[in-house]
Amino acid sequence: MAELHDLTALEQGAAVAAGEVSPAELVEHYLERIDRLDDVGAFVTVTADLARERARSLAPTGRPAPGEGPLRGVPTAIKDLNLTAGVRTTFGSAAYDDFVPEVSDGVVLSMEAAGLVSLGKTATPEFGSPCYTEPDGRPPSVTPWDRTRTAGGSSGGAAAAVAAGLVPVAQGSDGGGSIRIPASCCGLVGFKPSRGRISGSPMYGDPVGLATAGPIARTVRDAAALLDVLAGRRPGDPYFAPPAGPFLDACEREPGPLRIARFVEPVIAEAEVHPEVRRAWEDASRLLESLGHTVEDIEVPLGHDAVPVFETCWAVLTALSPAPPGREHLLRPLTRWLGERGHALSAPEFGLAIGAMRRHAAGALESLAAYDAVLTPTLATPPVPVGALRDDEHPERDFEGQKAFTPWTSAWNVTGMPAVSLPLHQTPDGLPVGVMLAARPAEDALLLSLAAQVEAAAPWHDRRPPGW
């Protein structure tokens, strides 16, 4: 008989609705697993008592209350970049190790309204900037497929938690690949929604429009179900995607024959593409063609001259995350270096960079307009060893190494397109390798329909990492 953690998030929600298991039983099951099995650096803070109280407050059986849905009673976790009222939120930084917000942000409130139960806060690097999760004073987040290798970042703790079976589904955020990178490293589905699909309320900390929350899950349908929870605009949102969904329903629809562009040349760095990554991309191309889609090679739609523009915006966003007064010395070297770059820019320079980035995005979208989807690798290599990218002595080398590891993901943050990493490949020694599909802005439902079709043709749900 399957253990509770073998079930998908939707299967667990259905079991709760049918009275076959209670939210409290699920919470206890996962808390025991966290206590025993979190050697992957998943959690920064475990909120066991709050989770038990929350589970007891949910009706044990019957129809969901208004606003609740198919994930009612299902355990989850919150990335430590998201404000959680009364629960310590460190932003991955030693400078905020004692910060407790008074309010929860919109993402957390949406998850609570849907009946999910948070077990705690998942690890993230400082301010979510690096593509690895190695916060000071904490164990690194590692992939359960090889505990010497990174889980990626910045949603590394969330991905490690889902991949190790410590929660069935989790929320992450993505400003340059931070959902899709750890999804690839951990053998999961990581979905970055369209710009404006999910509200950034109440902080609206990204004036550029690169970042969004999104789901990390073991199946496309679980990811779609969590997207249904997170999606929606709030009155103060500066931009928003048109209403769509339910996204879970899109997974039950055939996408029809699509025209899919593909390219493998790195976008933001001169990076060597690992043979297993190239093999995964080629295999995915053949799979898509076998499903009736047309796959065409194209030139890279975003020019190399967009890279310094993105870096300018990224540096300013880092500068917008200051340490509390008197705690600046606790910031990591990479954060200080990026922040100094951001502070050195004038307001007009930043404004010009935003305008240039939007023009680069427009050009890419125009060149891709004839295609329903775009296929690239997710990462240039399988997950690298812990510490391989981090370089505190030379933060500029650290930054360049990150670009070479993730040379495709940030392109779709620039354009605002939805993008998903799918765990279609494993290396001969068992390391996961993701491939990435993107779609036109606001066509999240079509992308989920295509991803569900791919999963049905080449399922991965039964793969289990060591220690499962």
C-alpha cells in the first residue's frame, strides 16, 4: 500500500475531502518526515504547533468552504522571502535572523484561504539573488538525488522539500529562474507564470516586473492546482494577466498540434552545454514531434546586448534590499557587490535600463509571435557540487559562474512569458536534468496543457530519490 507521501497533492486533497485521512494526520505524517529526513537543507523554520492548530481548524470532511479547493488540508511550505505574520522571515540573510513580520503577503493569504497548511519556511539564499541556496549559518539546500550537489536557487529549500517528500507541493518565486532552476536540479515541475498572473501584494518590491511567485510540484496537475490557488489580481497591482483558468482544467485538454520553436545556444553567457543537457533537449524535441507538434530551429530571440541591461536592473533590485541599520556587515559579499553596483547607478540610468529591457522584450516577443511554444534546456549542466558556484572572495566570478549555469531561464523573466521546467531526463548516474518550455504571455493554460500531454507520454511521478 502506498504511503501518504507517495500520493500526489491532489490525491491527498481528495482523500481529505472523502474523509479517508484528516488534515491533522497529514500534518503529523509530514512533520515526522521533516524531523527525521531533512538532511537536504529544506527548512529554515518549522512551525509545527501552528500547523497542528491550523489543521484542527479545518473541517474534517465534506465540501470545501468558500474559497477552498482541491488542495484543502494538504501540507505545504512558504519560501522564506514571503512575509508570514507572526513567523520569523529572514529573507535568507543573517541580517534579518530575528525579523518577525506583522502581516502576511498576498501569496500566503491565498494559500491559507484555499485551505493549505504551512509547515514552515523553506530556505532561500540572501534576498533570493543567487541560483544556489547556501545561506550563511545554515546547511546548504541539496538535491536528494545526490546530497553533495546543489538544489539550485533561489527556491532551493522549497524544491528540496518537495523532492525529498517533506511536503507534496510548495510555493517558490522566480526573478531570473528561481523556480525552474531548483526544479531542474531536484527532478520536479517548476512553473513560472506570466507576468501579472500572481499579485505581488502588499510589498510590490520588484518595480521592473521580473519576479513572480509560482508552484513547485512533482506533477503538472499538482502545479496547476497550486497555480489556481495563487493566481488572481489584487486592487493595487501595477499590471495583471487577463483572467484564465481553472488551470487544472487545462491539464485535461489536448493542446492540439502546435508550432514549437527551439534553440540551444546560451542566451546570457558563453557557456558550454553539457552533453546530457543537449541529449535531454534533443529527446524532448523528438517527443514533441511524436505528439504531433512541429518543432523548428530558430535563432536566439534575445540579443547579447540585453545582458548588461538585465544586469543593471538586477543590481538595482539587490540595492533595494538593504540590511537594517547597523547590520550591513552581516550581508554576504555577493550581495554587497551587487548592491554597490546598483547604488552607483543614477535614477535616469535605471529608468533608461528599464526602457531598454522592455524594448528587448518586445523584440523577442515579436520574433516568437508565430510560435505557440519555445523549447530550450533549463540549465547548462546537471546539478553542480555544493560550493562550486559560490565565491565569496571574488563575487564577480560568482556572478559569472551563475550566468554560465543558468544561461536561458532569465530570458523569459525579461519577456514576461510563462515557462516551465519538466523533469524529462536523468544522467546515467541518476542526476535530474530538466527541459524548459515557454509560451506567449498570458497563455499559461496552453503551456500547462502541453506540459500535461508531455507528462502523460513520458511520466516521471514514480521516480524516487534515495532516502524517499
